[in-house]
Amino acid sequence: MSDHEGIVPSAPLLKDLKFSILSSGSGGNSLYIEADGKRILIDAGLSEKKLSQRMVSIGRSLQGLDAVFATHEHSDHIRGMGPLLRKHQIELYTTDGTYSRASSTLGKLPGFNSIRAGQPVEFGELVVEPYATPHDAEESVAFVIHYQGLRLGLATDLGRATSEVISKLQNLDVLLIESNHDVEMLDAGPYPWVTKRRIKSDVGHLSNESCGEILSAVKHSGLHLVVLMHMSETNNHPDLARLTAQQALGQSTPNLIIAEQNHPTPLIPLCSPAKI
Ligand SMILES: [Zn+2]
Ligand SMILES: [Zn+2]
């Protein structure tokens, strides 16, 4: 990627695993990951133009991406997907279920690669492992990213923690986990009853409390960073979500940050313990 060389000449730009949450929340989701010279995007819930701007702000570009993955067909995950894939001639990786539901929205694509839960996809040493999520979408998935013994887990848009979810999120170095709503704020808030019921259902979104239960079940001394994701601006408050997560993580609290809707995180490096 010659257009990336020279930004920080002395740094091994693409060899280490780095990621940035470009956007997180019901207004649009997208996660950028690079490692071993490979560059991928998971979800494209913002317009191609906005995603491009956010990539530039972290010193990267949408050009030359190796793959774009989709977790499921909801618009906050695929809104910008079709134009992005066509403009940059990138192939889509998603499940047959997601593709069948999303294809009319996506339009004609440069290429489609069918993925399935439990079947990892390899890009050099960067391995993308899909796992099934309980969500009101067709064959929705989330991902565990593997690279040289490092593990980054993404767990958003799921209504509850299944035993599969808990087992996939063990022994992670970084966990990006949904902390969507505070149940009391949701109950007292302005959403229609039907929407409230959907969000709280087993195939809806994780509450702060449910997020905390998962954190309790997967925390370990090697977990360096937890990012709270897909936070509702209407039915949650960052302080409430952070407090619940801190209580669940206990004394050995790793770094804890909250992903934002309107600003990307920096490009966050993930070093293997041996390099620290
Ligand atoms: Zn979503
Ligand atoms: Zn969703």
C-alpha cells in the first residue's frame, strides 16, 4: 500500500494488528482492522463519503481494502456498503442469510463471498472467524479476529449471551462489546412499546447489565482493553454504562473506553505480550 507508506516512516505500519472504531451506534457502525499488510472493514453503516473522511482522519484510506464484512442486514450496518464496494471495487464477505436480505439494498457488487459461523476466513496471518449471534436478522454474525496469537472480539447486535457467544469471547486481548441501553431509561423513554419490547428481547440488543454479565464471564488477566459499543444516545448514559462495566470487571479492570457515533477512535495498536 504505497499510499500508506511515509505517514510514520519508522513505524511498521501494517505488520502489527491495529484497529479503529470508525463509528458505533444506531446511526451507523463500522470497524477498521489492519494486520500483516492486510486491511479490512467490518460493516459500512455510514455513507462512503463519511467513512472515507473518517479513514483519512486516522491516516488511512478506503482504497485497496482487502475485504469488507457485513455482520447483518440492518441499515445501521450496511447503509454505505453498496456505493463503497462499487467505488473501490472491493468484494463483500457475509453470510448467505445476510446477503439474501441485503441484496436489494446493496445493488450490484464487484463480488460476494459466502461466509458461515465457525468457518474462519484467512488473509495472510489475519484470520477473521465469524460466530452466530442471537439477533432479529437473518443469519447474523459477529467476529473474533486472530493474529499471531492475539485475539480481538467483536460482540454487538445480540440480544443475549448464548453459550457459544461466551465461549468465543474467552481469552481475548481486546473486547468490543455492546452496551446498548439502561433498562430503566429504556422503559421510561420515548420509544414506542413495540420498539422497547424488540430492543429488550432475546434477539435485540445487550443492556448494560447483560454486557456486565458477559464481562464477568469472560474477564481474565490478559484482557487489556474493553470498548463499550453501540450505545444508545436516547436510552443510555455513558456514566451508567461505564459504571456497570467497571463493577463487572472488578479490581483487575482493563482499560475501558466508549466508542462514539460521531468520532472515530484513534488507530489502536495491539501488541503481543512478548513485545510489551
Ligand atoms: Zn446495529
Ligand atoms: Zn442490528
